Amino acid sequence: MKSYIIHKDWNNSVLNLFKAGVLSREEVGDLFIAISEYQLNGTVNTSSEKALLLLMPLIEQFKRDEEKYQKKVERNRENGKNGGRPAKEEIQEKPIKPPKEKPLKPLGNFDEFYQAYPRKIGKQTALKAYNRALKSTTHDAIMQGLAKYKQDIKAKDTKPEYIKHPSSWLNAGCWNDDYTQPQKETINSKWASIYEAEKKKESNNNVPRAQSGFIQPPIPPSPSTW
């Protein structure tokens, strides 16, 4: 063993004896010289009876420390022969409980938005999307866009299953969408316009009408040619 340990309680005892005048400076020096000689040669050599009395319990401590050290060396030697340190016995670990997810606090006025939205589905997901949206816009802007979206749904007679989820609508920033696109011309109104144009053309060319007074409108093309 290349080193040794002197415990603080023993060291404090020697220091207190020195301060109390029980040990002289020379006796304290003789004590520590004796400790060094014992560690180097294994012999006890001191002329002070007081130093000897303090040294003996310390020597017993040195012997115990040496025994522990030698046992550790022998154990490591055996482990080396067997391929290394043996694995510790597996200790059954307690299952780690996942942390409880804290309920998400709504920002702004989410309840007003959700109550006004025409499709109630995925409320928690919608709440997360709403909170994210408020980082780039305001509640009023969202509500204004929602009002336009609801008008668009009504104008187009959108079926409920085709209405966007509230989270999808928010994540896509649909409150900024343009819902004022012109309506497409219906098939009937289209061919009515063609009929009126043909009727006017016949009138300008002074083509006599049929006896019934009815002008046959052009036959509309098949849907594949629309």
C-alpha cells in the first residue's frame, strides 16, 4: 500500500493535547516521525511514552486499512483472470411513471373561437393550434376570418364532413384566406346566354320564324367537352 490515512478525529486529538500542554512540540514531532518509520519499515521506534500511547491505536487502524487494501487487490486479480469485473446482480427497477401532462392553458379567448367554429372535433389539438396561431396574429383577426369562412360554407352548401377540422384551419392560417371568389357560372345560365345570342342573331338576319314562333336553341355539348 503506497499511502496511508490519518483520520481527522485522531489528528484533532493530538492537536488538542498539544494546545492543552499535555504534549510538547518535541513529542508531537517524535510522534509523526514514528508514524513515518512504521509506514516505511514496519517498526515502532519512539522514546516518548505519550507518543507511543497515541501511536498504538493508529497502528491498529493502519493494519485494518492494509487488510482491506490487500483483499481488494486479490479480488481484482481474480476478476482479471475471469475476464473482468463481474456484473452486479440485476436489480429490478421500479417502472418509471411518465410525467403527467399538464393541462394546456388556453391563451386569448379560445372558448369563443371553438364555440363559433362550425365543426366540433379535436378540441385539445385545436387548443394547441390556437395558442400557436396567437404568436403571429390576434384573436379578433381569427374571429373575422372564421366569420368569412362560415359564410363561404353556407354559400357553397358545404357538407359537414368536408368542413375543415378547427386545428387544420388554424394551422394553415385560413383566417387570411380570400373567401370572396366569384361564383362559377352555372350550366343553365351559360346555355341561356347562348340561346339569347342565337335569338338576337336570327333577328338581325331577318330570318323568318317558324310557324310556331319558337327558335330551337343549340344543343349543348356533352359534359366531356365543357
